[in-house]
Amino acid sequence: MRRVGTGEWRGWREATEEALYGPSGFYRGPEGPAGHFRTSVHASPLFAAAVARLLCRVDEALGRPAELAFVDMAAGRGELVTGVLAALPAEVASRARGYAVERADRPAVLDHRIEWLSRPPKGITGLLFANEWLDNVPVEVAEVDATGVPRLVLVRDDDGAERLGGPVGGAEAEWLRRWWPLASEEVPFPGAPSEEMFSDDVPCEGMPFEGARAEIGLPRDTAWAGAVASLDRGLAVAVDYAHFAAARPPFGTLTGFREGRETAPVPDGSCDITAHVALDACALPGGRVVTQRAALRALGVSGARPALSLAATDPTAYVRALAGAGEAAELTATGGLGDFGWLLQPVGIPNPMIDGLLADDPPADDPPADRLLADGLLVDVPDHEEQ
């Protein structure tokens, strides 16, 4: 779906909000997210089954309450909440209540028992699950100019052209200082770097350089804190492609997707506009970030091939198990979905994933990722971001 651009110059946050969620926005289209890109939810029903097992762990940690909520954030067309409720054991399903949180209209075919909301319900007890939600929370983009000053990037909504606006200030500047520095401590923020700090025209590590970019994740931190606050007791989980303080991408990650292909991010409603998430910045006290690979293995999803002997005794079961192993391998793949981050945020209960994660020793061909401990947050860095 495409709207007519006005040619107006705006910050990326405002332009993205209109392009994705406005009256003619990308996510208002009838095809939904599945028509343009493939998430873990669409890759295999094994994902929904694993989330259902996680909901059962949360249920046990909560003492099996009379009503157990499952909240699907950025629900798309309700695929995950539908799959999770269908995969629950009968006794748990009898107490479970499903919520789909989405800004698009409710699909006509959705199970009438699933409540469709524009924002998460308050005071619930259960599991709030946000799969690829935070990457679509619009953010401002900052870029360092020729004098070393981080400035907001303005975008023209009809063609995606960019130009630099005013210096980043206020809470956004503070967020950059804390989570994604674009200026060094040696140089006032904002300020001009000294030529003596550079050699061979290459910036020193940690120094600002012209063209360096960052997505200012403050709105995502705020959105996540609000979602977690909707829980009275339970577990909140955010799943997304992520980066961490030790290895921020020097030029940012803003991009677009349309019909399964990456494309230039033009905020005219014709494509998805997304950027990787600084999950370490989103995490609240007690939060833990692990890879999807580790989380799904702890929940029983394995890409191990079935024994060849099964092919001789039950060929149909062998083919079925082989297909399942292939789907599990896609969900846990290094360099793919397996590198996604899972931010686990317990509220009023022990983290129901901890025991499984600590007991989940990776195989010899998948060495453990480096772990960073800061402010009580244990971050399992994806393999390709290790330093």
C-alpha cells in the first residue's frame, strides 16, 4: 500500500510512524506482515509450540492461576497467539486467555475467543511475548557531521532523500551518550575532533567520524517499559534482531523490506521500515538477553536429524521428523534466526527460563558466545558479534 508523498522534510521517527501506521500505512494492508517477510512465527509451527511450553513454565511459576494470560504483541494477523493456544495442554488451555495487540484491524477469521486490542491489557498475569515488535517502533536517526557533531537526520517522505537537521539534544543526546556514543569523552558533545587524534585518515577507536550513524532507541526503551508494566506477575519476552554496546554497527541498521526483499527505506507507506534493536538498552533490572538458539534449545527445539533406523521401521515418521529437524535448524541457525536476541524480563516471579538455559550446554560445533555482565544484565552476544 502506498500513500502520496508530500515532499515534506521530517525526522525519521515521525515519517516512519506515518508510513507504517497512518491511515494508508504499510501495516494497514490486507496482506499483513507475512505478505512481505518471514518471521520465526511463519517459518515453523515449532516456534508457537515452544512459546506454548514457555507459557506452561510461566503458569507453573505463577502457581497455576485461575486465569492465565498470553499477550501477543505486534500480532500481525494473530498467527502466534492462535498457534500458542492450540498447542497448550487441555488443562492449561482451559484457563488461558489470548490477547492480540495490533494497530491494524482485526482479521475476520480470527478465533472469537482471542481479544483484539490496540495496546496491551493492564494488570494481567501470564506471558507477554513481543516477536519482532520493537524493531518497528519508530526512532530518530543521528549522523555525525563534518565537525564531529551528531545531528538528527531528516528524510523526505516521497523519495527517501536525506539531509542533516539540528544537533541531537536533551534526552536523545543522553541516550546516545549512554548506549551508542557518537562522540568521544575527549571531545565535548557536540564538538569538533582534533586532527592530532587521527592517523592515516582513519578514526581512532571510539572517536567520532563524519558519516557515523545511530538509531536513537529511547522510544523503544519507553515502549518496552510500558509493556512490562502491564504485567502484574509473569514474564515479558522481546524477540528481535539486536546489537549490543560492545559492537554497535558504525553506520546504523535502518532499512526497508517489501515482498520478501530488502529495499531502500522510503517512508511513503510502500515498504516496511525497520532497524535492529539495542536490547541491552531496553532491558530493565533483572532482565537477561540470550540468543534465540539458546532459548529454543532450552524449550526443546533441536535441529538434530532423526536416526536412520527410523527410516526402515517407519518411513513416514522418518520423513516427518526430518522435516521437523529442518524447520528447527532454520529457527536456530547461526547467521539467521538463531542469532536473534530474546530479552527475558520476569515480573514478580523467578525467571522460568534460567534453569533450562544454564543446563543447555551447546554442542562442540557451536562454541558458547561471549557473555557481558553489566548492571545485572547477562547478555549472550550472537556469535557473529563476538569480540
